Amino acid sequence: MQGRVRRWLSRRSQASTAGPAVAMEALPAAVPPLAEFVTLADREAVSVLEQDVVAAMRRLAADLGRAEQFSTQSETRSGAINDSVLSMREATATASANSAALVTASRQVSESAEEIGCSMSLARERLDAAAIRAGEATGMMTGLAMATAEIRGIVDSIAEIARQTNLLALNASIEAARAGEAGRGFGIVAQEVKVLSVEVREAVDHIRNRVDRLTQAAHGSAAIVTDALQMVRDVNPVIAAIGHASQEQVAATAELSRNAGETARFVETVAERVAEIARIALSAATESESASARRATARGASLAGGLLRRFIPTLRHSSFADRRRHDRFPAEHPVELRLGTRHFGSRTIDIGRGGALIARPGQDEFVPGLTGSLAIADLPPMPCRLAAISDLGLHMAFEQQVFEQTRLLDELLERTETGYRPLIERTHAFAAAVEALFSEALVRARLSEGDLFDADYIAIPETDPQQYRNRALPVLEEILPPLLARIFASDSRLLFTVAIDRNGFIPVHNAAYALPQRPGDPVWNAAHSRNRRIFDDRAGIAAARSVRPFLVQSYLRDMGGGVLEIVREVDAPVRVNGRHWGGVRMAYGM
């Protein structure tokens, strides 16, 4: 690219030093004049220069954008790592507390298991003693049963004696009756003996019943004691197994307690490492160098994007690189466009003798170079070519036209230009008035030329959107407001009237848009505090850098907070002492 620039400058130098007669003599008759040849060569060189610079700036902007994206991703990931480490730190703290609780619980379980083991041993000893006592009780019940059997035998003997005594008493009574009076006393005795034998028999029966019940109770008690003894014998192994299990549990809980202690110590170590990682992650997440690098990359990408955004309008609106051969005028007309195999309707945004800017329909993809036809309003279709695509729309270039198409297009453009002519003349008068004010300030030494053209803009602190000042600002804020107010009041359709320097700096704005900023309210400030700001968007740079006698453009004006306003603007350049200072802008509502 540097070689192409040097060759271009060399050609311009040679063309300027060589005399016209010499240059013409060296050219064949069929070759165009030298001035036209140099102009074509300059335009070609500028076109190549523009393509190379734009491509390089786009690559730079893309690389800076990717670097900013990587930096942002790295910062985001560092923040995520920091968050994860904090979560892990909380988890390790919880695990440490749980481990300590586990140690305490395992010790308590071990102590409880030991107590259970002691209780099971004591219970087994008591059961063994109960088994011995049950055996002794069984023996005693057996002895009691034997004694009751012996008592029953004695009772049976007594019953037999009582029966025989009763028989003897009966026989004695009979004999006494036979003896008569002499046996009367004996009969009484015999009768008493009989009564006693009967009482003895009844007493014996009663004793027998008691002995029988005692025997049955003894046998029942012996059976119960036997069952209890068997139950004790059955429970004893279970108690033994429980005692053995409790001993194993004691050993297991002791091992668990030891492992829990080791786990607690390990978790403490992990917590210390996590705390160290947290410090490192927090340092990485909040590292000022990383944030500064990201901000610097973002600023670089923003500057590269702004430079790219300003370069094309700046280059194309310069006197030597202006490739536009015809003026363009904002005008809205319905169109029917055929490109390749596609046919659709749209509208014009601006129109000129060489082509038109067409609003892009939807998100359809188009490729520059497509040819077709364009029918504007009531005009017949004209051959056209898609020259370029931008955010503004489809840039259509008219191809070779027949006479009738050219005449009708010229009539449409003449009507459009006639409608803009009063606005253009008013803008020229505005530019002349600004030039007069600046010249008068220079003559009266209120400003130096260096101050007027000062481009060392100083950011005003605590302003959002950012405002700036330069050396000329105090004087411009004194001399421009009356003129701006008078021009603004001359037409009710006007939205604003301002002077803008070559870099897009608007030092003074109309009163409604030059209010003091409100702290912490950038949306309100963007709409009401538009003075002392740099507007280096496409429309602003085009108005600031254009050297054409006039420039008419339409665009969406950003009022802040997502509010857009459709504006149609007429601009004219401002020159002071032969130097291009900038321009004036007169914007009208659509």
C-alpha cells in the first residue's frame, strides 16, 4: 500500500512540474488530455488507496474486537472460577464442620457401643444366674410334688382308718342295741365314734382336695419354671451374640473415629489450599492489569471503528478523491427493483443522476455486482447495477440509458433540486454568516487562527455522554448563539442549526439542546445536552469534511435511549482564510 501511495504522489508531482505543452506533445492524438489523464490516474490511485486502507482498518478493527472478546471471556471465566472457588470454599468449610461433627458422633457411638457391651455382659450374667435359680426352683417344685404325693398317701390311709372306724362304730351300735339297757352307754360311745369318723372322713376329703390342687399347682409351676428356664437358655445365645456384635461395633466405631479424624485433618488441608486458590482466583478476577488491558483493547477497537467510520466519508468528501459526479438529493419515491431473479418493491432514500440509494428490504442477502432494472415512481425501468451494500441500504448505479429515460430522470431530479434550492441558498447564507463571525473574531484578535483550528479536545470530567472543550470554545460560546437562534427561528421546520468543525466537534448548539447535563442521567443528557460534543458518525463527518458547495443527506438521528428521529439535512462548508474549518448543518424534520 505504501508503494502505491508513493507512486501516486510521484505521478502528481511529475504532472505538476511538467509543462502542459510538453505533456501534450508526448501523447498520441488518441490519448486524452494530460489533465484528464492525471485526474483518472488520481482517482484510480485514490480508489486503490481507499480499498487497501479500509481493508487494513477492518482487519485491525476485527482483530481488536476479537482481542476484546477474548479479554472479556478471560475476565468472565476468571470471575466464574472465583465464584466456583468461593462455592468450593463454602463446601469445604461445610465438609470440615461435618467431619468434626462425624468425629464427635463416632466417639459418642463408640462410647455407647461400649456401654451396650457392658450392659449385655451384665444381662448375660443375670440370665445365667436366673437359669440357675430356675433349675433350683424346678427341683423344689419336683420335691414339692413328691411331698404332696406322700401327703396324699397318708391322707388316704387316714381316710381308710376313718372308714373302718365308722364300720366299727356301726357294729358297736348294733351290738349295743342288742344288749338293751346294759349296752346303752356303749351305744352312745359308738354313736360319738361314728360321728367323729364321719368328721374325720370329711376332713380327709377336704385335705385330699387341697393336696390335689397343691399338686396341680406344683406341676404347673414346674412346667412354667421349665419353660422359663428354656427361654433363658434360648435368650442366652442371643445375648451372647449381641455382646459379641457390640464388641465388634466398638472396634468398628473406634476405626471410624480414627478415619473421621484423618478425614477432618485432610479437609482442613483442602480448606487451606482452597483459600489459597480463592486468593489467586480473586486476584485474577480483579487484576487491574487485566481490566486495564480489556479497557485499552475496547478503546482501541472503538478508535479503530471510529477511524474506519470516518475514513471513507473523509476521503470521499475531499476535493481530490470525490468520485461523485452528480449531486444527490434525499427523496422518497416508490420503486420496483429487479436484481437477478428477485423482484421486489421498496423506496428511494436519495437519488441522483448517477444512481439511487434504495431502502434494503428485510434481511435478504445481496451480492454487489448484480444487474437488473429499477423503476422509480412513474418512470420506465432503467438498467442498473448493485454497486455496494451498507447499513443505509442498497447503492444502485444507473447503467447506460436511452434518451427518453434520461430525459424523464432529469425532469424528476430537476423537480427535486428545485424543491431543495431555497434550502441550499439559506444554508449558503448561514455558512457565510459563520465565516464572517470567525473572520471578525480573528481581526479583533479575540481568537488566533491556531485557537480556531485547535483540535486538541480536552474531555470535560463527569459528563455522560462525554463533552469536550478546546481553546476556541469560550469565544465561540459568546459569538455563535445569537446567530444560531436567528437562523433556527427563520423556519418552523428546522430541528437544529449548528456549526461543526472538521472533526465533528459541535462547540455550540441551539438553546433547547445546550442545557446543563444532569448527573447520572445519560439518556436525558443525550437528547438535551448536545453541545460541546463530537459527532463523528457518518452524517456528522460527511457534513464536517465535505468540500462540495452543498451536501443534502437524510439519516436517523440518535436522541439517546433508543429513540431515533428521521432527519433531512442540508450542509455547506465553512472556510476561514482559505482553510477548511468545517461546515454548517441545517436539519429539517421529515
